Amino acid sequence: MAIRIWIDALTPKQALFAKAMVERAPAKFEIQVTSRNYSELNRLVARLGLKFVSLGKHGGGDLVSKLKASVAREQELISFATGFDYSFSFISPEAARVSFGLGIPHFICSDSPHAIAPCRLAVPLSRLLFSPFPISKKRWTQYGLKNSQILKYHALDPWVWLSESKLHPSPRVKGRVLIRLEEWFASYFKQGHGISSSLEKLISGIEKIGDFEVALIPRYDEQREWARREFSNRARIAEDAIDGIAEIAQSDLLIGGGATMTQEAALMGVPNISYFPSARLDVFEDYYFPKKLSVEATNSSTLLKTTFAILKNIDREKSRFIDAAKRETSTFEDPVKFIFANLPEL
């Protein structure tokens, strides 16, 4: 009899991970994916061809709206979840709570102990937590788990979908700088501490350096509308869900206001800058920065200075980043295979 697993995927990154799990699961597992109504996620899931059930919606940036959306989503998930043997999420408070209430063992895979609010709600209710190897177990035991409940794989999360990609940095025809805007609505985001507040100076400086196209990748419809109003005559603004890996492969530099696309660029060998002053990102502090796979910018002044320095020496920088990525990823394992191999027997 098949082991029925429910996976709750709430962000574009989680959808990519969930798709890999569906496609690479051993035959004995039967998987159903749930998601929620969220513009960027809806577009990506449709492009990926991932079969899923949409339940609930994104709560936006307001605390009251977040809470109402979460409670309403739990109500919808209760009826759906009955009958599954296991549940799996990437820190979903709703999936963890509903699974706990229904007696379904819940498992988490995450590289984000910095996401304090969802971690406090979901991590203590998980049976096991799977995490990339650079993250200290102490970062997870603070939420109530034992060391024995934390299993670490020798890879970083984007390797799940990058390992099967044939895309590599492309030869440069016209220069391109890709800018991934920050997560305005994340619980840990501090207003005024993101790329958006430095974007005018950033684009002006890039224009002075050379013939670089600037491409902005928003996260939300509200962010997209703001970017159009402010920069539509000076930058290309992504109108829909994009093929992020292809965009990165065709770029000279990625400036990331979050984690996923910056990690993808780092593992692909594309020069990248991480600008995330709202929180400490473990995988960057403990791996990408020390291994010279990514460059840290801690404030607006450093962001501008670092961006201009890389672009002025872009050919040398691209060679350096490619060499570093090849060196580090040569020993990576498949996190999906690791996870399925370590799920307990029924």
C-alpha cells in the first residue's frame, strides 16, 4: 500500500522543491501538494505544471490580515488533510498545526531559522527537520527540537532543482544586471531596509558605468505597480512569473533582496550581491560569504560601492565566481533522495 504524503508549498521556492519531490519520490510514496492564493506563486505553479490544490490565501503585510488568513486556511486544510500518513512543509504553521491536531506526523525542510514567527509556530510540532549542512543545529533546537530530530544534508536547497538544470552563465552580448526586490510582506522584513529604498541611486550608478540593461524582478503585484511607476522608462520589469534560472544565466550580476535567487546565482557561478539587512541569513553568513560564493552588502552605501566595483571588473569577477561554484558543488548530494531515505517507516 502506498504511503500518502501531503506537501504544503507556500512560496515559489517551495513550489520548486515540492515539484522535485513529486517527480523524484520512490514508487511507494503517493504525494499531494497544496498551496495558497498568492499572485507570484500562482503564476509559477502554472508554468511548472505542478498539480496542486489551492487552499486559503496570502495574508499580506498587515498582522491582523495575516492572522485571519492563517486561521481561515487551517479550517480549509482540516477537511483536506484527513487520511494522509505523513505531512511535509517548508515551515507552514497551518500544515503543522492541522497535522498535529489530526495526529499526522509532520516533517519540515528549511534553511530559514531566521523566520522567527513561522518557526515558533511550526518547528516544535515537527517530527523531524531536514536542513542544509552549514546551519548549526542550535539554530533549530532553540525552537524546541532535540539534536536527534535535526538531519542535515550536504547541499543547499536550490541544488534540488539546479542539479538537473543544464543552464550555465551565458556569453555576454549586452550587459545585464538583475535585481530581485525584497520581501515587503515577510514577518521579518524591516521597512526601509531593502533594495527598493536604494534603487534610484543604484540604477543611476549602473547607467554611468556602461551599457547594462537593468531588469527588476518584483515579488508582489503591489511591488510590480510601484516599480512600473518609478522605473519603467529605465528598467525592464518582469510582468509575470519568470524562469529565474534562465534569467540568472543570462545576467552579469544579480543583486538579491532575498535568499533564493541569490543562492541560485551563487551555485550557478554568477556574480551576486546579497543585500538583506533585515535579518541574519544563516546559509549566507556560514557558507556563501566565507566560501566567496556571494558578496555581502550590509547597508546602502556598501551596496552601491560593491555593485559598481564588480561591474567595472565584470569579466574577472565572472571567472572567479564560476570557479568557486564548481569547486563547492562538486561534493553536493541530492536533498530529495536524502529526505526520502530518512523518513521513518509506517
